[in-house]
Amino acid sequence: MHGFSYKSGSLHCEEVDLKTLAASYGTPLYVYSGGTITDHFRRLDEALSGVPHEIAYAVKANSNLSVLRLLAAQGAGFDIVSGGELFRVLKAGGDPAHCTFAGVGKTRAEIIYALNEGIYSFNVESEEELRYLNQVAGELGLIAPAAVRVNPNVDAKTHKYISTGKSENKFGVDFEAIVDLYERASKELPHIRLRGLQMHIGSQLTSIAPFIEAVEKVTPLVRLLKQRHGIEFWSIGGGIGIVYHNSLESGAAGWWQQREGSDAPLTIERYGKELVPRLKDLGLKILLEPGRYIVGNAGVLLTRCLYEKKGLAKTFKIVDAGMNDLIRPALYEGHHEIVPLTEPVSSERVMVDVVGPICESGDFFCQDRELSDFQPGECVALMSAGAYGFAMASNYNSRPLPAEVLVEGATARIIRHRQDFDSLIEGES
Ligand code: LLP
């Protein structure tokens, strides 16, 4: 489910009219539905109920403190990729003992910070990193809990920039090298406690097949590591895809329902039904690292149309959000539905490009798309922008970062103020 629908002709987030939010807080504006975030968390938790598990929310998808706090209250753990993300999780009241630390390039300062905070596991991506972790932990007189990320060489069949589980990707250690690495580590690295195994094959997977393939391929390895090294957990990563096309309509009907011919063949119930039987007899705690699934359809980016420009070849709707606010279309050819805040009365469509104000041809939200018409002064919502939206926003073109609002029922709360010009130049001289 997601919390966005037309009520009395106006697009609402839960019980709040988005037009009033755009008027109060200005645009571009990110708006999140708290109810959707907690619903998605619970739905996944429920789907995995047949196996001992823990959901470590991938903070990188949306790291706003209020979003983290909401998830911490649901009992989420957190998958972090930097010292900054650990700092955010701690500020939001998250428990470091339920944090895993991923990433191929952890620095000394980050390792020390995470060791001192007592995180659950360092998810290590190379032998060199494991040896360095051992060295730093030794210097501090600590034992570092660790899991190696296995690269299972499985094709996730997603956009090439977010596919991570093939041998040619920079991530993890080759499947064939894992057993020897655990043997060597257990003999040579006294400050490492091998606690688990981790994998993550990619993001925005819309089919169950690659998940099954990876789980089936890695299961014998996991059994062996449990037997020889007493590992206690297996993280099967994140990557569960969401619906981007027609997300408003499908949300009203329940987007998790299987829909033939759409980009939604993967339902969360199916994910649980296929994976739980394959995982439940391993005697291991299964960790999940979902980001997009939890927050993706829980957020929209509101933007106001500034101008309409009719050229010889095209009609451009120029809006006040740019690729610095939402980079997914430019970077991954990401599709976001664009819907007016006032419910269209006719089914008439116009063929337009919706573009931002930035000096780049890649600064567009759609090209040659048929949309319900909207005029300068009117606002539209870019749907499904809750994951990797604000989190990837930048100050390019010296544009202040947008504001963020969290809606819970009939209450809307600003959870990040719009950046002002002074903070834009903070730290510069
Ligand atoms: N675990 C690891 C180790 C990851 O690298 C990622 C995402 C996740 C979990 C969470 O994946 P999710 O459940 O959100 O698919 N910016 C891109 C997505 C990059 C994903 C990076 N890693 C986008 O906007 O599509």
C-alpha cells in the first residue's frame, strides 16, 4: 500500500492535502507517508515470520532522522555505509548492536568509530579490508565482529549501475575464494570474530528468480561456514524492487498485488513464500537490508511549474525541481510518474518533456511523455521518490537542498527545513 490518493479532487498524503503543504513549505518539497513506511516494514517482517530474521534498513535510501526514528521504533536494525550514517542512526535512537556496516572502502576513522560503538557486524568486501580491520581492532584491544560479502556471480537483471552481484562488479569476494578466506582468517586474524556471511546482488529487482538463484547457490557455502566457523547469521541483502509505473493507480488497488505485464511481478508475499522455505532449516539468523522497498513508494517530490515553453520540436514544462533534487531519471533512466495535485477531470493528455532549471540536457524528469496537462503556477507530484531521492540530492548550481515533511494521519511535520543561502556557503572562505 501507499498513502497517496485523490480525495475530493485533491492529491492527499494520508489525510493531508498536498496543496496545503506546497503552499506552507514551498517547493521543491519532499513529502513522506509515515503510515506507508511502517506498513512496509511490518509487511516484510510478516512475510519473513517463518524464519528467525532481522530487518536492517538500508539507511542510504533515506537517512532523515525522523524516518530512522520511525523505523527504530518498529524494531528495525540498520545497514550503514559510512561513519555519517552511523552518526545519524545513533542520533535517531538506533541501537548500534543492531547495525551492520557495508561498503568497499571503510576508512580507519570509520572503523574505529564503529568498533567503539559496538556494531553488530562489519560486512567486509576484501581480504585486505579484513586484515586491516583485524589490525585496527588489535590496536584498540577489541575483537571486530565480521562477515564477508560473497559475490555469487548471479545476474540481478537490473540497471547496470545498480547491479552488484556479478564477478565484474567491484563488490564482495568471489564465491570460489570464500572458504579459503574463512580458513585463513580463523587461523591468522585473532582480532576478528567471523560472525556471518553477507550478500547483495543488486537493487530494484523485479523478479524473484535472481534471489532464488543466489540463495540456492550460496546455501551449501553457508552450511559449511556454520559447521566450520560457527557463523550465526546470513544477510541476504536488500534489492526488493518497487512499482514505479502507474504507482498512483496501483497504490490505490494495492501495489503489492501481482500484475501481469507490469514492472511488479515481485510481491513481498511471493518473496517470503519462495525464500522462507529455503532458509528456515539453516539454523541461522537471516538478515535483510531493504531500503527502497521500505521508503520508495512512501515519498513524493512536489514541484511547481514555472513556465511552459513551446518549441518547434517539443513542449517543455519547466518546473522548480531539478536533477540536483532527484537525480534518478538522469542517472539510471529512472521512471517517476508525474501527476497533478488537482485531480484531472478529463482523460486528455499532452505530450511534454518535464524539465528542471539546471544547465544540463540531462536535467529532465520525463521526455516525450503523455501527461494530464498542467499550467505554470500549478504543482505536480513526482511519485515514488522516497528512496534515493533526497538522499542523493546535491547543491549543484548552488541550489539549496529542498525541505522534507513527514505525514502521519492528519498531522504534517517539517522534518528538515529548506536549506538557506548562509548554510549553502558554510565552511567556505
Ligand atoms: N545492501 C547493500 C549492501 C546495498 O549496497 C544496498 C543498495 C542495499 C542493501 C539496499 O538496496 P535496496 O533494497 O534499496 O534496493 N541509487 C540507486 C540505488 C543504489 C543502491 C545501492 N545499494 C537508485 O536510485 O536506484
